Amino acid sequence: MKLKNAIIPFLALFLTVISSAESFSQNQFKALVFSKTKGFRHQSIPDGVVALKKLARDNVFQI
């Protein structure tokens, strides 16, 4: 009986952590980076794309 009383809170905590992880991953987003230009292309655009990719990697969202 004591073992059962110890396992139930552990299982409840485990299920809470698992469900939180699932909802966290569902709340992530995807960002579209469109950098095509016609004519003039500013020299900082490639650096901006690299910076956005780093932000995505560090903050767990997709580009």
C-alpha cells in the first residue's frame, strides 16, 4: 500500500511534465523569411537572414 501511495504522485508529476512538453512544442511557430529583391539589393540582407536563423535556433522556432 505504501508503494502504491508513493507511485501515484510520481505518475501524476510525470504526466504533467509530458503534457506540458507537448503543449510547449505545439506553441512554437514557423517564420517565413523572404529576401528576394528586384533591382537594388542591400548588402545587409544576407547578414539579416543569418541573424534570423540564429534567433530561430536559439529560441526554438523554424525559419
